[in-house]
Amino acid sequence: MSTSLTEIRFNQSVIFVNALVPLALLGWDGYNHQLGANPLEYVTHTTGILTLVFLLLTLAVTPTRKFTGIPWLVRVRRMLGLFAFFYGTLHLITYMWFDKAFAVIAIAKDVWARPFIAIGMTGFFLMLPLAITSTNKMVKRIGGKRWQQLHKLTYVAGIAGVLHYWMLVKADTRIPIAFGIVLLILFAYRLADKYFPTLTRKFSVNG
């Protein structure tokens, strides 16, 4: 299934615009004072959810590409990963700025007192080297094999994100558990593709 460069760029543009739609809606709700009784909690929750969504979409690109035979999907994986980092940055800034006013001591005490915050920050800082090394120049600089090894941290960041969410909600854990199940399926696929490649090829378009 061949796709022209024009079609690829169009698809990338569509995905880019759609990835910004949640931010635009969040800004619109804020402008119209429709963020609920606790705007800070609403924004923090929304940006955290979006971070997890884009992390999982990033991890889903490879199996989706193999199952569907759509080669251009690999071109949007980097973009999706950067959007995960982008929304993760907004999530962290919302907490540090609007909740703690960048008070380092208060943040440190909060992280110590509430482990789920430490786990969430760990997930964010694991994404930092992934964002830094996302350019073609950095891939060439560190080498393709080392780059692939480094970007396996995406799974670790995903685990940290799901655990952070699960510990946060306490009572109704259905959504973080759903995220965890999706992450588990994607991780299981990766292991199967590595150790049982003939099995995964049976389900791929080119298998």
C-alpha cells in the first residue's frame, strides 16, 4: 500500500490539528468559565488524561501499522510522542504553577507526603530524554540501535503514568485500570513480536 508524500503530509496535518483540539476546547471552557467548581483540578485531570492517551497512541503505532499495512503511520509516531510530552508538561506546570506557585520547598514536601506525585514526576522525567532525542539529528548522533533501546522508556513512563493515576483516584479506578489493560496488551504484543515473531506475523497484513 503506497502513499504519496502529499497524502502523508496531509495525514500528518490532520493528526496534528486533532491533537490540538483538546487544548483548544480546554482554553474555550476556561475563557467561558466552564471548568467546573474546581478549575485547577479539572485542568490537571484533563492534561493528565491526555498525556496517557498520547503515550498509548504512540505505543500503538507499530502494531497498528503491522496489522493494517499502512506504512505512513510510522511517520506520526514521533509527533504523537511529542504531544504526550507536551500535555505532560502542561500537567506538571499546572501543578507547580497554579497549585504551588513554584514554591520548591512546598513541592518537595508534597512529593514526600504523597508518593503518587513522585511517581507521576518520574514518568514525566522519563519522557524528557525521549523528547530531546526525537529529532533525526539526535537519532544519527546516538545511533539507531541505542535510540531504540532508549525509547523503550516509553513503556516505563506509561506504567508510571497509569500507577500515578490509579493512586490518585483511590475509589473509582475503572479508567486507570482501563489504561493499564491497554498498556498491558501493547506490552504483551511487543514481547510476542520479539520472542514469537512468526505468531504476530500471522495477524499482520504482510504476514
